[in-house]
Amino acid sequence: AGLWSTSRDLLKFYKMLMRKGLGENGARILKEETVLNILAKKQAPVGVAYSYSLGLGVEGDSGWFGHGGAWGPN
């Protein structure tokens, strides 16, 4: 159903996205342009205010940021 990872690695990944491609140690992991493309708004599915590529989304006013996952872990 998709990628498998640990919650620790997903946290690192989301933090890297929030820092526009910089890792925890300040090393460039992705180009800023790449991150901006990943986070570019796409057509949102029902119930989600904004949808991004890679299945990421932000829900309504709650500020929820993440992905649903195969088993709905949110």
C-alpha cells in the first residue's frame, strides 16, 4: 500500500520538509526547489483542505500535517 518507515524517520522527514530540504545537522538533503514542488498544492480529496504530492496534506484549521497511511494512522 505504500512506503514503510518508523515514526522517528517520518519525524526527521517532515522536519526536513519544514526546513526546506535541510537535515537535522544542517546538511542539504533535497534542493529547496524540490521541496517546494513536493509541497505545492494539488487538488484536495474530500475532507482535506489542502493536498500535496507524495500523499501529504494539511487538514482544515487544525493545522494537521502528514499523510493518512494504509491503515489510517494519521
